[in-house]
Amino acid sequence: TAAASPLPTAKTVPPAMLFERGLQQRRRGEYAEAAASFYEFLTAYPDHPRSVDAQFYLAESFALRRAWSSATAALELFVQRTPDTHAFYGAALIWLARSYA
């Protein structure tokens, strides 16, 4: 008998495809799904050049669902690891302030 093909894992999905899936879900307002995609991206590709953006989008996905404790943790990680010149840094600080309110 032939062996069943394994289910695809994050490592078998190219990083660009995984990241784009998260962006598409975000655009459609599917924030829980987007968070899952960005989390999967960060887990599989932590050193990828887009991991900083994925961290922001993950945090934003939590904030948009008002999952403030998760948003705060993800935003604090983003701010700690990201230079203040990053395009999303200011938005992250605004979301972080909202999460403390």
C-alpha cells in the first residue's frame, strides 16, 4: 500500500505564501485567522526579513479583536525588538497605549 502523503506544515509552505495568506485574511477582517497565519509564520521563519512585520500584524490582529492581554504581549515584543525608525513603530506605540487603557 502507498503511504499517505503528509499534511503540509508551516515549513513546507513557502514563507512568502504564508505571509501573504495572513495579509489576505487581515484585509478580509478575518483577524483570528490572520493571527494564526502570522503566528505560524513567526514560528516557522523567526529569522525571515518579514518577521518584524509579521510580529506587528500578529499584535494588531489581537488588538482588533480586543484580545488586549495577547495584544500587549505581542506589541511589547515588537517595540523591544524593532528600531523606532520602522514604518509600524508609531502605530505599535498607539496600539500599546490603547492596550493599557
